[in-house]
Amino acid sequence: MTPVLELANLSASYGPFRALFEVDLAVGEGEIVALLGANGAGKSTIARVISGLVSPSGGVMRLAGRPTVGWSAVRLRRAGVLHVPEGRGIFSSLSVEQNLILALAGESRRRRRMLVEEACARFAILGERRNQRAGSLSGGQQRLLSLAAALVDPPKILVADEISLGLAPNVLDEVYAALGALAAAGTALVLIEQQTTRAVDLADTAVVLHHGRVVYSGPPTEATAALAAGLSGPGSTPG
Ligand code: ATP
């Protein structure tokens, strides 16, 4: 079956600095790919290429088989690609509920109400604090709010960049349960994580990056070994 998202032989640079070398990656409908690797390996650059913030210098990206060469971030977003970047990305002076409403600005009033109720039910911690100023939440709860705001209207492809960073274990449980439910409903997920345990448990496939190259692609359980073994090189890539 044609993958929902595919990167083929993809390279990217920041000026003279080459960040990605001939990266191959494919994600099917409802599939979860964990993108792993050390600091500076190129994970966020892949996220930026997928969401159109960085243009590839070589190779191609395809959405459902269709090349997206020259597509803007807005066009990719309209096509169903959602990137939740590192950091919080919420409006701290607004309430939790107002943040969710803002994420639904294009929807009818009635649908907005319904989707906000759904988000508050899905993330109980946010439901309890819906009238609280978002800036008064803990860092982890703010992160959860940014995810909830992104998920009120489920995308075709979600790229989550270090979503678990700084989350308390109970919040992390909520986040990962939501990600699992999202994939079960058909969203293709690229989970970028440095803390690999959760991602490896949830993912169908893992891709390990090292200095901008894919050094492993295959079952998540073996990816941990590939990472731990100090990334033994391109020879470790099965198939
Ligand atoms: P981290 O977990 O630290 O974000 P990462 O695996 O996501 O790491 P990237 O952020 O993709 O790595 O960075 C890959 C390489 O590109 C690094 O060497 C980084 O210094 C470089 N880089 C990233 N962003 C830029 C930029 N805007 N300009 C120049 N170089 C950059």
C-alpha cells in the first residue's frame, strides 16, 4: 500500500551545513514511526522538512504517493500535515478553554463547543483546569495543552517533536494514550524522542539517525540495541 508519508533519498542543509544525507522514511495510515537519535542527529530537521519549514536540497517527499516539491507549510498543513514543535506554543494569558477554542477558529460555534468538550474529556487534567490561565499550569500541563489544541481536529500526519520532554509520569500516560488513540483512528505518526522507552513501546517501526544519516530502520525493540551499541553504522540497517 502507498505510504501516507514518504521521504526518499532526502537531503537538507542549513546554508553550507549539511544536516541530512539521503534519508529514507515511510509511514502508513495508522502507523507509528519512532524517530530516534542523539542531540543534533537531524531529527528536528526531518520534522521541519515534513512540515515545510525547511526545503530539501535533494530527494523527494511524497504524500500518498504525490510529490510535494515546492509546497509551502500552509499547503502542507491544509493537506493534513501537523507538526507539534518542541516547546510549549500556547497563549499563556488565555484560559485553557480559550486556547482550545482558538485552535478551532475555523469551525462553527456548535462544532467548537463539541470538540472542546471532547478535548477536556480526553485530557482530564485539562478538563479540571479549563477556566485557569494557561500560564499558571505546570510546564508539563502546558505541553499537554499544546498537544490537545493540536489534536482537536485530528490530522492525517502528526509529527510530534519531543512531546514527552519534562512531562510528569501521569501526564505522559495521558499523552501516550492520546497518541495511541490517534493512530488507531488512522493518523500516521512520527514520534521524535530522545527518551526512547515510551516511543519504542508504542511504535510499529523505529528509525535511528546518526549525524544526519539513517543507521537503523526496523523493529523498535532492536533500535534500542542499535542506539545503545553506539550506532554501529549503515551496515546495521536491515532490508
Ligand atoms: P535536538 O534533539 O538537539 O533538537 P536533532 O536531532 O533534532 O537534535 P537538529 O535540530 O535537526 O537535530 O539538528 C541537526 C544539525 O543541524 C545539528 O548539527 C544542528 O546544529 C544543525 N542545525 C539545526 N538547526 C539549524 C539552523 N537553523 N541553522 C544551522 N544549523 C542548524
